[in-house]
Amino acid sequence: MESPLTCHKRKANEIDDEYDMDKVLGIVTDAEKWYFMECTLDEERKPSFKLSEPVIVEYNDENMQIKVEKVLGHIVWLLEEAQKPVEASQSGEGSREIKRVKSSSNLEEKSDTIVKS
């Protein structure tokens, strides 16, 4: 997850696009355990990771529907976060266009979170 934020490798058709990411959201799962991740860059462009507590879906269990709904709720939230337009910070580089993906919300709103920096 850190790579898209720090490597800046781009395809030829993306070179002219000044799209710069400050946050990457991700899902790690084996279909039973679901983890939701967030990687952000601080002011010094150092990555910081947040990893949710696992949501464990036990199949053929009486609480399976509740757990599946919780997982789907996380996925919907991630998709909504990815669609939010936010103005780029103006750090002396002149004005920049609106970009997507940055939000003041974080994973803590949806689940217990482990912060790894």
C-alpha cells in the first residue's frame, strides 16, 4: 500500500496528470478474516498505516448475516471515501485542481484501529 504513495511510478498516459495521492485505502482478506487498511503520508511524506481489528465471518454460524453486513458496511464506506472530492493543499506550488481520495474521516469511525507508524 505504501508503494503507490511513495514511488510515483506512472504509466505514460498518467504522466501529464498531476494527480497526487495522500491516502490509500485497502482490504486484506482470506474470506474469513477481513482487515481494512489506510496508508497516509504525513507532512514529511513518511507513510503511516492504520489497520482495523479483524472482522471474522464464521460461515454457517447464526451471526453470519450480522458479520457480513458489517464487512459490506466497511466496503461501502471505503468506496464512499474514495469518491469524495477534496481540494489539494496549496503548499507554495501555486493553485492546484481538486483531487480525490483525501478525507478527514478515518478507519476509527468504522472499527477499532491499530495504528502502525
